[in-house]
Amino acid sequence: MAKLIFLFLTLIPILCTSFTPEKPSDQRILVLLDDFAVKSSHSLFFKSLQSRGFDLDFKLADDPKIALQRYGQYLYDALVLFSPTIERFGGSIDAAAILDFVDSGHDLIVAADNNASDLIREIATECGVDFDEDTSAVVVDHSGYAVSATEGDHTLIASDDFIKSDAPVLFQGIGHSLNPSNSLVLKVLSASPTAFSANPKSKLTSPPSLLGSSISLVSVIQARNNARILISGSLSMFSNRFFNSGVQKAGSPTKHDKSGNEQFFTELSKWVLHERGHLKAVNVQHHKVGETNEPSIYRINDDLEYSVEIYEWSGKSWEPYVADDVQVQFYMMSPYVLKTLSNDKKGHFFTSFKVPDVYGVFQFKVEYDRLGYTSLSLSKQIPVRPFRHNEYERFIPAAYPYYGAAFSMAMPNTICVCAVRTLV
Amino acid sequence: MAVTTSTPTSPPSMAQDLLNSLPKTLKLKTKQQELLIRVATLGLIYILAFITRLFSVLRYESMIHEFDPYFNYRTTLYLTEHGFSEFWNWFDSDSWYPLGRIIGGTLYPGLMLTAAALYKILHFLRFAVHIREVCVLTAPFFASNTAIVAYFFGKEVWDSGAGIVAAALIAICPGYISRSVAGSYDNEGVAIFALLLTFYLFVKAVNTGSLSWSLASAFGYFYMVSAWGGYVFIINLVPLYVLVLLIRFVGFQHVQSGEHMAAMGVFFLLQAAVSCGSDIWIVLQVFFFLDWVKHLLGDVKLFQAFLRITVTGAVSVGAIALGVGMASGYISPWTGRFYSLLDPTYAKDHIPIIASVSEHQPTAWSSFMFDFHILLFLFPAGLYFCFKRLSDATIFVVMYGLTSMYFAGVMVRLILVATPAVCLISAIAVSATVKNLTRVVRAKVQTLQSGSGKGTSASKGSSKGVIDNSQPFQKNGAMLLLLGAFYLLSRYAIHCTWVTSEAYSSPSIVLAARGAHGQRVIFDDYREAYFWLRQNTPPDAKVMSWWDYGYQITAMGNRTVIVDNNTWNNTHIATVGRAMSSYEDEAYDIMKSLDVDYVLVVFGGVTGYSSDDINKFLWMVRIGGGVFPVIKEPDYLVNGEYRVDKGAAPKMLNCLMYKLSYYRFGELTTEYGKPPGYDRARGVEIGNKDIKLEYLEEAFTTQNWIVRIYKVKPPKNR
């Protein structure tokens, strides 16, 4: 018995940590590889993940035992696909399963490469990214290439076209374009205007389909459910060789000792795996001025207060979010009230306003979409009623003619009736 | 009653006395006998009027029928649960999302208050009935009361015989039954009672000149106003009647005398204050004012000059005021429904939402025949009798009959208003004819006994000499005619019962059909669907459907609807019509803007149920197109023809309504020997069998596919 209690007591912390909705960062990551050589050739990337506390599970992509979920529960929080050539996953995983995984709020990192398989392309297409249809094409840049030992190979690109660029990032692989109908996908590493996508070994007969800075090298998508996806056209970008190699961009005199790849992917993976840029809104409250309880219905022209608490995940703890552009709408088919929320730097956002002189079913709406942050979409429905019969003013100045009319009507009537009565 | 009053009570041996007096009391005098028969007949009529309306309860169950009654039921429920004050101030956020509806200020509370009062009384008497049973039986109960009022009215207008006949006729007249079967819990159920009561009390007041009767009439009118919008009929008929009376007594000697003038002036002023909108009142007022001025001036020439000046002045001022008012939009023209009363083609051209309602259609001859049967022929006969014995009361009835007949011809549901008048006037015809004939039949006996002195007063039409000469033939003829009359009346009774049981007792929420072997098949799909909504959707889910089903969804499904049968906001309805007639992606944007979670369509292709949404669809297009010109009716027609098969218009085949109605219908074989996707309601094979839904998904389809519910998908995640 004591043993059982002991076991239970030891289990409690484990159980507690395993159910922490408070922690938005991913915990368990499944890494699917073409072969285990990648595990060692890309060990720096994996090590950086592991050092940040992630639990990596390496599997061969065609391993028949792999599965994303068991008994309807997902086994992993994120999936890394470092298997560009895989034609068919083992086990129960297929493209639809991976997309379901994303649609249920989990994150995905996809690395394609030269001769990427149709399966990988399909997954990318479903995420709003179209790889060059020419399977032999790679991104070539005759002016933005990285100076290297093998002269004439301009497929190794040194790109510095990203936010806060320090050292250029090395890229070697296939390019993709963004689906214009998809508003969620975002370029993070773009090719230079001189780049194009073609087979470097053959002569160009027709103009390449992907050209210039419309080529995206690395893209991210934040889905509507805040699942984050990273798609790269190159697997070797993640490799130790690229992480460690020095870089000199063609035409540039500065030679960096170390490429920007490591820093680039560390920061990007922090974002993708929800260590950064994750907001939460809690404690949405609204009530009449001077009251504390939330009413079930408002009356027109009521004065009310609205407040919400927003916190940002720092990777370790929830910190108050500070911004002066969070707005609340009082919405019925269109916003009747739009107010910017003030905040007290402790995460508490609040405002007060008057309910418009319109009755109907309104919503408090906070739609907060900022680049790099999870989107907040809060809506709370509340009906607004007109005055009750006894809430109007007893006498309205505008109605005095009517009062007068009523009395002037009633008086002669009384007199006439009395007169008739006496006469008859 | 006759029995109790005629027995003198003697304390010592009551039982003995009673036994002794029993044979005596049974031997009543003729007058007492007549009274007894009359009371007994009325009692039977009272019961008959009630039980003939119970077919629907026996056939189906004790349930609320149709569409509007569900709203009435829901509000009554609210009234009994929350009290009058809450009911009065009720802001309903479950309908007309997101606009909401102020219930208390936009309904006629008479019906709900009546039912709630009955409910309270029953509970006070310790009858623990559910409010639904009270609502179901309110209309039959008031129909019985109407029959009694009809008796008194007939008695007032003609004689007690006509009263009895009127009560009997109205008790079973299909025109009235159509709106007052058990479960038809609608305003008209009590309003017809109130209407007839008001008219009766008014006529009574006219006949007696008593202030108390006119006060009672005013209260009847008050009740009518609280119960139904048809009160405008009363407020316009009464002054029209007064006008006719004035014209009739052109000399109006007795009107001109001072006291009468004043009294009537006060009366009309009062009435005019109540009904400023009614034009006829103003005419009357002007009439009396001029009369009064004439009286004051006492000089014809002076009066004519005065008349000329005032008339030109008034007309020009009125024209200017009207012009300014119209231009500034301060004076709103009459409502469309009222317009369509005066000009039956108005709604068809201008307001599709009014024209689309089946009960607003002009009446077909067949439905007159169906609802009135022999009364249609007795009505002119009755008018003849009325004209032959013109009195204030008969003039009123004639006017009521003629005006209401006109309205009944314009709008099918106004047959209801005409029914009491038709019954009354027909009753006069029946009663007068039968009375005359029986008199002729019995004349011989009388002539044998006391000579032909008495019977002549009633049979004014033929001279005395003729009667005497052709006595034997006339007697046989009278017998024959009498038999014919009874035959007709019995046919009427049979017809009424048949119509009630076959046509008017269907709740329309539960459908019945005959199966292949003649057995009854019940389709309870509506309630199945609403129950599903209630059980399987989130409580704040918004359901979009065509407005016909709005009341039912809120009452039975307890979910928020976008539009309902209270068609107060044409734009909102047009938005729904537009969504239904757009392509799926366009409709999706509209539905998202209205926060729609579920879409409900009614589909009769499997069962052959013809009043489904596909058959109503052109109205959605018209109403939607009336507000949003992007929706054009010709896009849905092929050479002016409405089709759903292969030859249908491409837009028709791909609009939301088509897709939702026929989704996966192409896989279904509905009838033996027909290809899959054979629509039994329209008798064609559908044109688009391969329907893919992108933004919606099927959530629920009832057993017979009559109601189909779709869930609106959230926006694409990636």
C-alpha cells in the first residue's frame, strides 16, 4: 500500500508536467529522416533543439512503426520532415495525416531539396507553397552566389535578404513561390532579384518559370489555429557544414567566418516551436460602470467597462504584453464602437465606452493580428435591449403638443357629455 | 332554465313536490317549449362547434399547427413564465440575428393574454393542464363562443330563428374552421369572436340607443384591436355605415335636432381621435361640421359662400401639406399590404414579400365554393331578404357582407372575415324561406281551423288572392322546397365535416400521405430536424433558413434564426434570399457576415412534398433581387421556364439552394423504374447530380429528406 502511495506521489509531478496547457512551447518532436546519416550531419541543429529542452524522436521516414497519433491522441507536438526524397511514409502517416496534424494545432518543419519527392511537394502545396515544377531545377544566382572553392558553381547562394541580417545565409536547393490566394504564408528568406530557378547542367531553352525576388527560399505559415509551419527549399541549409562554413558573398569584400545559418534557424525554430511570439488572452471581462458582475444583457446607452489580460510567452514564463495598438470593437454587422485599449504594463488592457443607441445582438471583438505573433481573436456575444416601458422619461418636451391635444380633447368632451346629459 | 323557474318550491317535502310537479313541468307552454328547444339547440351547437374542430387532435396529437402559431405559443409560454411586465418589455435576441426583435411592442397581445388568462383560471380551479393544451384548444373554444354571438346577432338583426341558423352555420363553416381548428393557435382564432361581438354590440347599441351597449361595443373593439390587425376593418366599416345611414335619411330630420347633433358630434370626435388615420371619419366630421355651420348661419346663400371658401381653402391646404409631407418623407404612404387590398395587382408588381405569402393570394372561385358551399348561393338570397326588410341592423349586415366579400375576393385569408357575414345573411335567407314555407305548409290546417288570416303578414311577396287560389299546388311545392332546403343543408353539413377532416385539420408540421396500399404514412421530419437542432448544436448557434421556418426553429429548435415569419425587415430577408441564390463562395461570405452556423433547407424531392424550398426558390430570387440587383430572375430561368433538370439554367444548377437541396440526391433512387436522382416533387431527373460542397458540410438529413441541415465550415485553416 505504501508502495502504491509512493508510486502515486512520484507520479504526481510527472502527471502535472504532462498536462500543462499553460506552456505553449512544444515538447515532443518527431524527426523523420531519409537515413540516419542526416542525424549526424545535421547534429548542430538538433543539438540546439535538444539544448532548449525539446525531446527529439528520430525515425526513418519509411519506418513501418511510425505514427503521429495513438487512440486519437497526438504523440508529438511538432514534426520535422528532413526526408526530401521520401515517396511514401511508413506506418499510418501520409500527407493527409500530416495536414490533420497541422490542422489540430501542431507545428511542422519541412525541408525539401534537389529532387524533392512528390509527397513533400504535395504537403508544401497544401500549405500554400509551390515548389518549382521542373524537378531538376535549382535556384541559380550569378551575382549573389557565395564564393567557394569550386569556381563556376553558382547554385550555392549567400542570401542576406532577411530581417536583421548579420552574416548572409547559405542556401543550396530548390526555390518555391507563394500561392497568391493564401494570405497566411510569408517569405522569410527571399532570393535576390538576379536569381532564377533552372537546371544548371543544361542549357536554358525557355525562360525559367520562377524569377528574381519572387522566389522564396524559406517561408513560414501561421495557420488560423496558430499552428506554425516552416518550409525550406534546402535541407543542407540545416547541416553542420553550412552552419560552420565561412561565407563571402560574390562582389562583397567582407568575408564572414561563420555563416548566418545557425542563428537564422535557431531564431526561426524558436518561433516555429512556439518559444517566441505566442500571446494569450485571458480574463475577458465586461460590466457596467460601477458594477463588477457581467450582465446577461445591456441596455442602450449604458456605460460599460471592458477589460482583457494579454500575456506573452517568453520561452520560460508568461510576461505581460505591452502594446498600444490593441483595439476592441462593439460589433453588430459592422463596428459601432472601435476603441484602443489602454494598458497598465502588467498585461491588463481596459477601456470604457457607452453602448450605442441601437439595440440588437452585439459582440465584443478583439481581432489582434500582428506579424510574428499568434493571432488573438476574441468575441463575446451580448444582446443590447431598448428601454423598458418604465425607463423612459415621464414627460418628453417634444411630446407637449400631444399632451396638450389630449387634454384639449378631453375637456370639451366632458363638458359636452355633461351638457347633453343635462339637456336630455 | 325553464324548468327551474316554473317549479314553485315548498320547503316541507321537496322530493315529493318535485315528483308531483314533474309531469306538470314537462307539459310546458309553447313559449317555454320553444325556449327549451332553443337553449338545447344552442347548447348542442356550442358543443358541435368545439368538437368538429378536434379532428386534428384525434388524427395527430395535441400540437400547435403551422408557422405563426408557434410564435404565439412561444410568447404565451414566456408570458406565463415571466409575467406580463417582462412579456411587454421582451427583447428577443433569438430571432432576426443580429438585429433582434422587440416582441412586446410588435405583436397583438390579445391572444396570448387570453390564453394565459384561461391557463391561470384553470390552474386556479386546480386543473393542472399544460399551457400547450390551453393554446391548442383556445381557437375551438372561441369558435363555440362565436357561434353563440352569432345567435344573438342574428336575433338582433332578424329573429331568433335566424339567430339559431346563423349559429349552426357558423359553427361548421369551413371558411372559419380553416383558421380555428384545435392547434391553430393564431390571432384570428379569438379575433373573429371579437369582431362579431363588436359588431353585435354595435348593432345592439344602434337599435336600443343605450349608452351601456355602446360602451360594451367599445370594449369589444378594444379587445379586437388587442388581438388582430383586422380591427381596421371595423374602424372603417362603422363610419361607412353611418355615412350610408345619413345618405339614406337625406332629410335627416331627427339627426338635425340639436341634442342629437351634439351627442353624435361628441361621439364622432371621440372616434376620430382614436382613428386619425381613417379617412372616412374625417369625411364624416366635415359633414357634421358643415351641417352645424348651416344650422348656425341659417341662410342658404351665406352658407354656400362659406362652403366655397372653406372647400377651396381646405383642399389647397391639404394638397400643399400632402405634397410637403410626401416630399419630406414625413407622411409615409400606406403599407403595402393595405395597398394590395385596394389594388389586388399592386403587391405582385411591387412587393414580392407580400405577394409570396400564399395566404395573400387573390382568392380562386373554387376556394369560395370550398369554404362556403351552399352559403355562396344563400348569400344573395339573404341579401334579397335584407333589402326587403331594410332596417338599421340589416343595412349594417348588408354592408358588412358586401365589403367583406370584396376583401375576401382580394386576399384568400380574408375569407375568414367574410364568413360571419355570409353565415348571418345566409341564415336570414334560410330562416325566412323555411319560415315562409312552413307557414304555407301549415296554412291549410290553420285555414281549416281559423281561416287564412294570420300567415299573410310574413309572405309579403305574393298577394293573398294567389295563395287562396293555388293552395294545393303551393302546399306540395312548399313541401318539396322544404325538403330541398333540408337536403341542401344536410349536404352543407356533410361537406363541412368532410372539408374539416380532410383539408383543414392537417397540422402541416406533420405531413400525412397515402401509401401504396392506401395506408396513412406520417412524415414527422420537421420535428425530427428541430429536435436534432435542439440536441446537437451549441446553444448560441445561428440557423439560416428561409423565413417560413423561423418561428418553428426558435420555438421548437430553441436556436437563433436570421429571419422569421415576422417579415418586418425586408433587407434582412433579401440578404438571406441572396445567399440562397448565390454561388457557394459568394454565399459563404454572406453567411460569415451574419455569423451563420447552420443552414436549413426543406426538400420534397424524395417524398413528393411540393411546398419545399426549391418551389419557393423563385420568391427568394425575387425578394433578394428586389434589394440586391446582382440577383436577376432571368438567370435562373430558361426561356421564362423554371426547371431543375438538365435543361436548367447554369446559375440555377450551381446556386446554394440547388446544391443544398440536391446534395447527394443523385445517388438516391426515389421511385422504381426511374433513374437515380428523380425528383418526385417536380417529376424530373435532376440536372446536377455531382454536387460538391466546399464551404458547407452536411450535418443532418431527416428520415424522408424533408429537412436538410448543413454546417457552415470555419474558414480554411491553412
